[in-house]
Amino acid sequence: MMARNLLVSVFRMPTGRRTASIISAYLRGCPSVSSHHRRPLSSRPMSTDNSSSPISISSRLIEGRALRQDVWSVFNAANLPADCINLGQGYMNFSPPSWVVEAANSALATTLPNHYSHPKGRLRLRHAIKNFYEASFNRSLDVETEILVTSGANEGQYSVFAAFLEHGDEYLASVIFNGGKPVYVPLHPNLEGDKPSSGDWTIDFDELRRTISPRTKMIIVNTPHNPVGKVFTKVELEKIAELAKEFNLLVMADEVYDCLVYDGKQHVRIANLPGMWERTVTVLSAGKAFAATGWRVGWLIGHPSIITPTLAASTRIVFCTNSPLQEAAAAGLEEARARGFFEQQLEEYRERRDVLLAAFDKVGLKYCLPEGSYFVLVDISRLKFPDDYPFPETLRGRGRDFKACWFMALEIGVSSIPVSEFYCEEHCNIGENYARFGFCKDVDTLKEAGQRLQSLSKYLS
């Protein structure tokens, strides 16, 4: 999806055009707009030599850094010990709920769901989305004009970019491919004290205002935030909303972790704030909601003036989304309340979070208590490793956190993701003291990982 930096991005357009600004609740190096799984930027040099082919490649692949080796490739399971526990990537090692899987099987066993769906999404799923989300959006939703089913949250975001961005300049692939230039404003950590939380990562709103120019077109807000786990407060979102209204900006609200908010924190939808429905598109995901990240089913909710042009773009990008898995997602939403599914799932994730955090407490590593999502940022600044450790060539030129995460994966047997990769080059130093660990695994796996992590004590200063 798009999770990217802890920041605010501004898409710059050529002179005379408007740009797009993004406040990304992604901490990705320059948080960004691409999802989850949005591919982060890499500082590793990239070869642009296409001499082996008589056909030249698009400059967008170079300018958008799409050819760079990303962190997911570096820390791929194939490059790590076979018994390494993967807490780096955000996918589960358990199945979706049984009744959702059964709905998928039933759809596959019948005829119509095995063929094209309407580009808007299957009507059953759109009605399920309407019935499930109307209460949290405080309004009646029109299944024909205000809901769009997409091939994962990432494709939904891409389609919005295609619908609204003009020709522009460089940076992240999914933005530059659609003419935008992201300009980033990072979340700043204020982590004094023994028990900081993800809420201690804050926006400098003066900095955000200075970033907005006459060419700014869009702000992207990711809450709950990946990878920080921050749940933006109503006050913070109101300040963002005021800037959006003052400068006439579109807001993309990436809320794919809206069902994972802990400790009584409140998830606030920026679309519900005064004057924001007409300028906000909310991005949501069946993959996060039902532990089915490989299904690639998501949806957008917004005003017809946003959904209509986005539908036009999406129709030409994918035409329609996987039909049988739309039926399964519909069943999930239809039955979730009666089954108490999201309340139970939240408690299960809270238990997983607490199991992993207890391991960090025991070994003496400081972390930011996540208010939402299924990631935790751990301070690895005290981790020491030999200067002559045999790091692979792929880490050359990367931040210290890359080496720390590689060292932990090989020596401890638990993999994580270096946080500097979520940032643009200008801000990557903010992330170099942190590693992202995911707790979207079963409890037994997390307990085993916790036991292995105790071996870090001998490498801490």
C-alpha cells in the first residue's frame, strides 16, 4: 500500500502547475506514498545501463528509482539463514478467519465470481462496505458514486495519483509515474524518558506550512502510521485539515490499520472533520483487516468528485479486482460485527505486541510503544558489532541500521527492517537508530523470537 515516511510530502509540479503534498504516515525514508509495502527508496547506487537492449527504457524508471534494489530484496528470506525468524516484513504466519476462507472457496466453486467484476467492485462488496463503514463516517454512503474497490490499497492510491497529478518531476516511482514530485516533512521523535510512545513522534506544523507552495496538490496522511505506530490525534488532524482547506489541497488518508488501535486511543477519520469530506479520499484494506495481505483487495471511500475520476484511472490500470476474493471480503465485513471479530482480533494483536515488548524490556532495549498498527520501532543505537564483520556488498553505502539489522538476523536469528530505508536521503539520519519489528505473527513464534533476542545483551554497550 503506500506507507512511507514519517513525513509530509509535497508533490512539485512544473512552473504554472499545482503540486502534491503528502504527509505520510509512513515512516519510510521519506515516508512516502506508496504502500506497505510501498517500495521504499534506496540509497544504493543504481545502474541505468540498458546497453543490452536495443529498446530504451522509460526515464520514469530511473527518475522514480524503480530500478533500485530495495530493502525487501536485501533482507529477503533467501539471503538469510533458513531458521531466521522474520519479524521484518508485515505479513502474517497465520490464516484469515475460517468463515472468510470458506466464502472464498464457495465463490471459486460457482460460476459468476470467476469472471470479470464491475470496475467499481462487486455490488455485494460495495454494499458490505457501505453497511460496515457508514457509522464511522457519520454519513450514508452511495455504493455507485462514493465507494471504489481496488486491487489492494496500493492500486487504489496509484489510481488517485493517476487521476489527479499533473506532469512533474522525480522521486518515488508511483508518484513520478503520475507526474508528481514528493517533498517530505518528517515526523520528529521526542523520545526522552524510559517509556516513549509512538505518539511522541510529532509534526512541526510550521515546517509543514513552509513546505506548501502554489504548486502543492495533495497531502497524504497515514494513520495509524507504518512504521511508527502513531495514531494521529484529532488536534493534529484538524491542523492538517485547516492547511488543506486554506491551500485547496486533496487529502489522501491511508487508514489501512484503522482496526488496530490500542490502549483506548481513538482513530479519527480526517474525512469527518468540517469541510473535509469533499477533499478527502480514505484508503482501506481487506488484507490488513482479515490477515489476507496476498489477496490484494482494498477500497476507497470518498466524495463522488474524487471517486469518479479515480474510477476512470483504475479501469485503465487493472479494469477490475479479483472477483472471488471480493466475495470473501464481503462475507468478512457482513459477519464481522455479529462475530465480534475485530474486537477479538484487536485483543489477539495486543497480546502479540505485549509478548514482543516484554522481550525488549527484558534485554534492556528501548522502544516506542506503538499506539496502532502491528509494528514497533526499537532503538538499536546501543547495539555494537565488529568493524570487520563480513557484511555483504549490498550493504555498502547504506546506513548503520542496515548493518545492525543484518548482524541481528545472522547472529541472533531474528530479522527486522532498518528504518532509514523509509526515509528520503535528506532525512534518513532520523531513522538510523531504529529497527522495525512486526508482531503480526502467532504467539509461539513471537515467544521464540523473544528468547533469541535475549542474546543481544552481550552486544549492547
